[in-house]
Amino acid sequence: MTMTLPTLASRRLPLAMASEQRATLRRLPLAREFDQRLADAGLAPMRPTRIEVMQVNVGRVCNQTCRHCHVDAGPDRREVMSRDTMQLCLDALAKSDIGTVDVTGGAPEMNPHFRWFVREVRALGRHVMDRCNLTILETPSHRDLPAFFAEHNVEVVCSLPHYLGARTDRQRGDGVYETSIRALKRLNALGYGSGVAGRRLVLVANPVGAFTISDQGLMEAEFRKALGERHGVVFDQLYCLTNMPISRYLEWLVESKNLAPYMEALANAFNPAAAAGAMCRNTVSVGWDGALYDCDFNQMLDMPVAQGAPRHVRDFDLAALTARAIETDRHCFGCTAGEGSSCGGATA
């Protein structure tokens, strides 16, 4: 049903190391560096606006090993956030006004403390988003999760690369599309995707291949028409994400000889408006071990928040984190090309 290829980490490849990924990108000839583009736009150094989202990566274990995964997640990973670290996240939330907790992975639902964490975050009165790969909802131990989500008013943000089955399966594995549609129908049956409060359902699409995003609004209309007519599936919104040139997608770009033209396309499409709305400006990312990052992508590249800001959630200080400069590198062109790309979709 899903990709069974081993992860970069289990294959002990050089690209499994964040330092090698960054070095691979730096070896490419680019006309201007990302920080130069920011300076030209009057955005250097990049700084937060207001921190409104705590994105918590609760582990790298997943039931899938998708070709484009920036986390290098899979069944053979062992990194899992402990309950103690989750409690530190809750303590940080309790002394801040951060309104949204964005729970991600891996497949975040595979963390043994996932449900406890969701309940505790909701008890603090914060909004919870779960980044779901959909197929996990069709496994025996997780089939009751849609009802759990509905009980706790969890926003479900689901990955579906394309509305055509062949394209989705090409990226995520044979049978993934069919399984995903079944899961979406079960969510729809509980009111998800129908505009009802507490039942928000968002789809996340990303290009299948070495392509950049053109028009999120147009793609949403295409998804809505195709999924509605073919499967009777409804959803509230579609987010389009650019495939980040890191981890397993970077491996594919190198092997297919698409890396240089893809990076050139991202750099040439730099949009100051997209940079101004980048998710790192209103988000702080927490790693499975409690370390703090500007975003999930920086987390995977071992780029912690800048010196001077707290670097672990146990030392959480909202004022200091809001005053920090955001760490950037060439991969950031992925979030600032065209309409922009973030965990919340387009930014411009």
C-alpha cells in the first residue's frame, strides 16, 4: 500500500547528513544568494512578526517512505518525542499566548503519546492541527482517529499530492490514493470538509516531479471539481507546497539530474511578498528532542534558532524568540518562489 524503500538514514548515505545536504546546495552556481535577495527586498535580516503557531514535530516514525519527504521519515526511524518533552511544550504554551499547535511528524499519530498531547493542548484552549498522511487512518490501530479528531475539534491537514491516482501513487506508493480516498470519505461522514466549525479539513498538494507551483487557487478548483465528481469528497481548502530541495527529494533531484535547473527556477522566482509572509515569521518549530528551530525545514537541516535565543523548549522565552534573527540558507528559495509556500500554503 505504501512505499517500502528504506530511508536515507538506514541506507547510511551521505545525504542522510544535514551538512551534506546543505553542501550539495551550496555547490550550485546561483546568480544571487538568498540573503542578498532578502537585502534587496528590505527584509534582511529576516525577523519574526508575531509568534502565533508552535509546530511540534513529535517524531520521524511513519508508515510511509514517500519519495519527496523532507523529514526522511519511515518505518525504520526511531526518533520519537517523549511525554516529558511534550509536557515541556505544554508548559511553554501555558505561559504564552500562542493560539495554534501544529502537530507533525513523520506520521504524528504513531507517537504513543499523541492522543494525550492533543487532549492536553485542547485543555489549554489552543487550536490543534494534525498533519495527517491519510493512510494512517486506515490502519487497524488508528481507524478510530477520525472520531477522536471530531471529539476534540482537531483541524485535519491531509497530504494528497494529486487528484489523479497514478500521480499520487507514483510519489507515495501503490494503493495510497485509493486508501486516502477511503479515509477522506470517513472524515467527510463526520462533517469534516463541510464548513462546520471544529471540522476543518485541508488538503495539501505538492508537485509530482521537478516542478514549481503556479496558482494555488486554480489548483484548488481543479481538486474540488475532480474529487467531488469522481468520489463525492469535499474539503475546506487546499494548500500547495513546493517540494523542498532537501532530504529524499534532494536525492531524487540529484539522481534525475534535475537539481541545478530546479534550484535555478526557485531562485529566479523569488518573490519579496512571499518572503514577507514566510511561515518562519509567525512560527516556532520544536524538534522531537525539544530543540527549537525557525521552521520544520531548518529542523531537518540541523539549523537551530540563532545564538542568543533559547534553543530548547525547556528554556522557552517568547519575547527572546520574537526578537531573534531567522536563520536562512539556499533551501529557503523553496518557500519564497512565486506565490510562496508554507505549511499554510501560499504566502503572497
